[in-house]
Amino acid sequence: MSTLSQFLYRIQPTRPAMLTESPTPAEQQAVAGHFAYLQRLQQQDVLLLAGRTQNSDYSSFGIIIFLAASEEEAQAIVANDPAVQQRVMRAELYPYRIALANASLLEEA
């Protein structure tokens, strides 16, 4: 069995006004697909954590921390995100390692 590594991808809207104005129907569909995709990754025990900043200006971003067997597999996970595929979000992939986590506090949030 191969060892899994942690990766993080950071996403940002390609059209920041999507957060301050109404998203287009295509953006709504892509974001819904993105959320469903992350839920599937969670059910497959791939997703460790996902969330976004609560600001809605150009600096807003989301992060997804997940497990993959290789960088190539991690790149495929990012590339298969519907919001990335439809270019509603741009993504940057990073090798990552969680150093500390308090699972009990995450469950309460």
C-alpha cells in the first residue's frame, strides 16, 4: 500500500464580482458542482478539510486539504473540480502537511 501525502489547493474566483453581485447561472452551477465534488471526496476519505474566507472582496479564497498518493494524483483531483474545469475558480496546488489540529474544536465550529 502506498503512503498518502497531504496537499492543499487554494482557489479564488476568476470573477471576484461573483461574490459581491449575483453569480451568473453558470457560476451557480459550477459552485454547486464544486461543493458536490468536495462532498464526494469527503465520503471517499480523501478530503480532510475545506472552507473559505468570509470576506467578499478580490482577496477572498478557499482552501481544500486532501490526501493523494502522488503529486500527479493531486493535480488530477484539482483538475477534476467542476469550478476549476469551468474556469469559475482558479486553483493553485501545494504539497502540505498539517502540523497541529484540534479535531474536537473543528467539530464544534
